[in-house]
Amino acid sequence: MKLSMRIRIARRRARLSQEALAINLGVTRSAVANWECADGVLPASARLARLAELTNVNFEWLATGRGNIDHAGNEENVPAIDGEMVYDERERRLLEVFRRMTERTRQETLMQCEAAVSAAAHREVRTR
């Protein structure tokens, strides 16, 4: 996911208009709109840090897409697995949705996926 999209997500989660975010950051509304545009100019890292603070999201997630979106006082160091290389649009969508789930829903979904893979492997062994 591009930085422009992460900025938009953070702003919307904080229920801020582009105008309100701009006022809080000391920039124009068009600057915020430009940051949220896929081909737009990107904010300086100091502004990005302030944006993360204002929207209460994790700075690492906002800046790089790694880690959890939610800001926590004792942030965990969440490493990227294989540089989070996503080769398939479905895989990217699945990862994006998974990150928005609650912890309980993540666990349930993971168990269902593992069960489906296990069942498919058993079917494959029986058909050989």
C-alpha cells in the first residue's frame, strides 16, 4: 500500500477532514490532498511524524507500511517477513484485511485457513 493511501486511511480513522488535518499541521488543504494523491508530493518526515501523532497511528506503519496501524505506548518491533514482498493482488488484499481485524478475529481466521490447508493436503494424499 502506498504512503498516499496510508495517509488517507489515518486521516479518515481520526475522522478529520483534509481541511482539519491541514490546520493542525500548519499546511494548506491542497497540500494534504496532494499527499493523498498517488502521484503527489510526499510530506517531510517531521510532518509525517506529527500526522501520525495527530491521527493516533503508529509512525512506522504510516511511514513504511510495516507493523500495526494502531499506536501503542509500548510499540512492538514488528519485522517485515521477506520484506513483505507481495506478488499477487489477492495476497496483498488478504494481508491488508488481516491487519484491520481484531486479535480475536485474526486468531479465528488463521485457524480456519490452517484447517482448510490441512484438509486440502489430506484430500491430495488420498487421491494419489
